[in-house]
Amino acid sequence: MQIDPEKRYFLSRPRGGFNDSMVQIGKSRLYAEKFNRVLVLDTSRSGLREQLDTLFNVPDNFGCEVQLWDRDMLPVF
């Protein structure tokens, strides 16, 4: 993934079970929308144990741009 230096990012790594993870993703989405950030989601260590797009379709009107976590991002973040 290429990081755009013109954009600002917010890395969210929700923890807990399914419900806790969903609540944290919702709060992360609101924060990213409010502060004009690209939301980077790492759900690999949450109760979801999957990338968000494996379980759900992220709609275009989600409120913010969403980028799913990739191990190649580690040096950047």
C-alpha cells in the first residue's frame, strides 16, 4: 500500500469479542470522519479474527475512507 503524504491517517486496532470490536470500529469511524482521517483498520487481533471486508461490505457512504491493515504498513505506522 502506498501512503499518501497529503492524507492523514488513524490506525484502529479494536480488541475484545465481536460486539466490543464493532463498537470500537463505530467509534473509530466517527473519529476519522470528524477529523478528516483515513481509517486504517487492523481487526486481525480482535474477536473478529478477519479483515472487515471478509465479513461486511464497507459502503461508499461509510463517512470516511477505509484502508484495511496490511503487514507492509508496519514500518509506516
